[in-house]
Amino acid sequence: MSVDRSTDRARWRDLRRLTRGYRRWIGVSAGLSLLGSALALAQPLLAGAAVDGAAGGRVPWLIFTALAGLFAAQACALAVARYVQARTGETMTRDLRRELAGHLLRVRLSVLDRVRTGDVIARACGDTTVVKVLVAQSLGTGIAGVIGLIAVVVLLGWLDPLLLALVSVLFGVAVGGLLVVVRRLRVASRVAQTAEGTLLADLERVLGGMRTVRACRAEPLEEERLRSSAGQAYRANLRMARLVAMSGPTNDLAVSGAFLAVLLVGAGRVAAGETSLGRLVAFTLAMTYLAAPIYEIFQAVSAVQQGSGALHRINEVLALPVERDEPVAVVPMRGSPPVLEFRDVWFGYDPAHPVLRGIRFAVPDCGVVALVGPSGAGKSTIFALAERFYEPDRGVVLLRGRFLPYDWHRAAVGLVEQDCPLMAGTLRDNLLYGSGPVADDEMSRVLAMTGLTGVVTSLPHGLDTPVGERGSRLSGGQRQRVAIARCLLTRPQLILLDEPTAHLDPDGEQALAAALREVAQVCALIVIAHRFSTVRSADRVLVVDDGVVTAEGTHEELLAANPYYQRLASDGRLRVG
């Protein structure tokens, strides 16, 4: 029980935090709903007076006119209330999605590595929609429903206490049944939302690797996986639908039973002269308004149960730790500091199993530094730390001898990844991604330097040609050159290139080598290399093995004096290019 109470307190605390800044509009919608309920409650009294007047031989035209006015006013009040509710829900959803998007863009990559992208998308889109329903359809009407229920009960007690007691017994049984449904609905809702997130994550996984799926003829395997995920989502949603479906008949049976009981008992009381026909008509009409606030309260509680599950999943995303700039004490160096320095860096994706072990090296202002070594030696991890995607477990990565904020550091360090990912959009969008507008002369110079001038000329719309999802309309070599050009346009102090010649033909490789020699005159380059042509042209070579820099020097020096480097060359791990 203490755990349940703690969970309930946490749920209501989350709900209060969610509605902060929107309570005024929720109050306005509740007030308008209450106004509509008050106008509705006045109608049975006027109807009873009209019946009594008609029984006395008079035609109560004034009452009929007043009833028509009440109907119109009630319709207007409820229409405006629903619009205010919907607008508040949409506004809250927009703000919540913006907050989620801003947070996700700054979550630490080490954390994002452990979550499923599709599930995060489901939380940012699907779960925020559930929260919107909570706000748009439930909070305001729920508050109005509670007050409206009290008003209806008071009115019924004033009209006929005996009939009210009879109605209370019947509705009490129905409310007890609804409470059982509500408790189960909370659990069912969270299970359903988790199942939806799993399905979306599986679908995103398949679509992101569709070429691999086709090449491995894995369509049946992935289809079975998606069928299983869809089946789990189906069963979870069906269970929730059953619980929701049980609430409607329970409420309807209570209303129908109470209506029949009131007619039977009330008719006897009218015949015995204990009440008037007009009063019985007023009670019967007022009783029909009892169902609406009870249903609104149930809807509000149900939405809170469903929305609390969605809100919990959203808060889990918002609780993911983000990158924060924290000062680090650094011992200054004498003289001019290098553009990049690794000082005794230890790092492991699992701290118990380090990938880098005491890495030390410095990169001068200009020139090319090549990283060579077997697969799994730690070269790509060095790049990840140089770009500060991850932080060392021990040691420090410095730029110009300083530990800079993330934005400043990444503005000075450009990265060209091996798979050269492009964003959906035009070629121009991808070239200018992260750099902003550049002069036409600068664009032409970089296009020529990276061998893209002819590519742009051959495209139907030049720079404004769409590149497709993940750059699918360009070849691997073209994507690589676009990634290099994009990096050059930002004018960084240091460029990291992961296998820059991997997708290039010999002519393209020669053109790129010439471009990199030109770039190396004005900034520093670090290249992960597996080809002799790349390594030979480097000013310095670092040999990385098992997370340690085992040797450094020029290609000729290492080939002459380092046995390990000689083995790399002789067994083909450095390819002739």
C-alpha cells in the first residue's frame, strides 16, 4: 500500500508540474463547462414549472422562451469550453515536444547508445498525444464534473430526498465497478504504450538497414519479428479497449435502472399526493444530468491513469543526462600549445574494460597525422574523444591547451565519418549544414577542391537537387566528397578524417590527396588510414594497438625501425593504393 501511495503522489506531482503555466486556461475551460452545467440544471426547474402551468390550463410561453435561451447559451458555453480545452492541449503538446526535442539533441551520446531510437520517437510523438488527450479532454471537464455532480445532487435532494436515496444506491454500485476498471486501466495503458514503442523501434531498425536486410535475404526473419511486435501491441491495446468498453455499459445500466426506478416510485408518490407531477418531471430531467458529470469524472480519472503512464515515459526521456560544460583544471604548457592534445587518456564504453589506456600525443597547427593499426585498436574511439562525443574516464583532451565548452570545441574540430551520413534535403542543405551561408566564390573553391564541380553540373537542379534519404541518390564516393566539402566549409582548426579514400576511385583519390595537401597548409588533419598512399604522405604516423600508442614517426622511419609497423605493412593491413 505504501508503494501505491508513493506512486500516486509521484503521478500527481508530475501532473502538477505538467500543468504549470496552463492552469489559467484549464480553469477557463472548467469555468465554461460549469456555466454549461448550471444552464443545464436550470432547465429541469423551468420544465417542471411549465408542466405544472400546462396542467393548470395555462400556456407558459415565457418559460418556453427562457428554455430556448438556456439551450442556446448552454450550447455556446460548451462549444467555447471544448475549443479552449483543445487549444490548451495542443499548446501543451507543442511545448512538450519542443522540450523533448531540445533535450534529446543534448543527451550524452554514451546514454543514447543504450536506448532504442524508435522507442524514443514513440515517446516524443505517441506519448505526447496521450498527454494531450489528458489535458484537452479531461482536466477541465473533470473539475467541472466534480462540481457539477455536487450541484446535481443538491438539486435532486431539494426536489425529492427519497428518490435521491434510491438513485444514490444504484449509481453507487456503478461507481464501484468503474473504480475497479480504472485501477486496471493504469497498468494496461503503460503496457500498451511500451508495446507501441517496441513496435516503432523494430520498424525503425528495419527501415534504417533495409539494404542489409535485402542483401541477407532476411525479409522473413524481420517480418516475423515485426508481426510479433505488432501482435504484442494489438493484445495490449485490446486489453485496454476491453477495460474502457466495460465502463460504458456500467454507466448506461446505472442510468437506465435509476430512470425506471424513479418513474415507478415517483408515479406512486404523485398518485399518493406526496409530490406534484411537475416536480417529478423536474427530478427526472435533473437525474439525466447526473450521468454526464459521473462520466466526465470517470473519463478524467481514466485519462489521468493513461496519461500518467505516458507522462512517466516522457519524464524518463527528460531525465536522461545531457552534456554539461564543467571546468577542468589544466596544467598549462610552456610555449605555444598544440591544436589538439591527449594527456594520459583512459576510456572504456564499459569503464571496467578500457578501450584506450594512457593515450598521449599532440597534434601541431598544420600538417597530416595518420593513425594506423588493426581493427579494434581504438582509432575510431580516439576520434570520438577528439570530437568530445565522449569524455575520458581519466586524463583530458585539450584544444589549444584549454578545456573548452562543447560548442567552441566542436566548432574548431571538423569530422568526416567513414559512412559519410547525409541528411534528407538538397545538396546545398547538406553542404551548408552547420556552417551557415557562404560566399559563392568560397563554395566554388571547395567544390573544385573536393572534385564535386562536375557532380553538381550533372545533377538536374544543381546544388538544389534532393539527395534522398541518407543521401541514397548519390554514390558512396560522392557522399564522401560532400562530407569532406561540408567539413571544409566550416573552416575548422582541425579535421578528423576516417578512411577518407575508402569510397574513391584512383582518380578521385589523387584529387583528394592534392586537396588535403592544400588544406594541411592552413590547418591540422588527423587521418585514420589503411593505404600506403595516405600513410606515405603523412607528416607523422601514430601506431595504435590495443588502446596504446606503441610508436610514432614518419612512414619511412617506422618502416625501417619498428617491427610491428613492418608486420602491418607485410601482412596487408596497410594496403597499397
